[in-house]
Amino acid sequence: MTATEPSVDRDELLEHEVDPHEHPSDRRYVKIAITLGVLTAIEVALFVLEDSLGSAIVKVGLLSLMAVKFSLVAAFFMHLKFDDSILARLFIFGLALAVVVYVAMLSAFEFWNSGIEDTGLPG
């Protein structure tokens, strides 16, 4: 009597393989979360100090911090750092599109506000 090995489905084996990518540890995620908290505190400080720093510096600073925070969240919490590069490119395109729309709307509001102030209309 010979012992035969049970048949194993190849798909079952593939499901149980170890992930080939090295994912960050819990400690790394905590460090990223603390970094995001510090960046958010800097954003709040920029907003509070807008009168003393100037609105142009605050706007550029907030846009820069937004891009850094977006990239950190997308890279680590959404695991884009470990996925195909096409997904990262899609998110970068989304970020660039968001910045273009934000700058267009910001400049439109600046243009409209200056027009109202020049005419002497309340606003």
C-alpha cells in the first residue's frame, strides 16, 4: 500500500504564497502618521499666521504641504509604493489636475475680488 499525496490545486498554492513586496512595519506607519500630524500642524500655523507672512507665501506653502501629504498617503497607506508604476502615474496625474484646478479657481477669485474692490461695491 503506497501513500499518495493529496492533489493540490495550483490556484490554492498561489493564494497562500508570501507577498513578494516588503511592506512597512507598524512602527513605520506610526512614524508616517506622526509626520502627517506635524505637516497638518504646520498647515494650521501657516493659516493662522497668514496676516504676518503674506498670502502668497501661505498659498504656496499650503499647496506644497498638500502635495507632500498626498504623496505620503498615496505611497504608504494606499500602497502605491508597492504597486505597478502605472497606478502611481494615475495618482500623480490626479494630483497635478487638482493643483491646476485649485490654482485656476484661486486666481479667478483673486481676479473677481480685485474687480469688486476697484469699483467701490460692497463685498
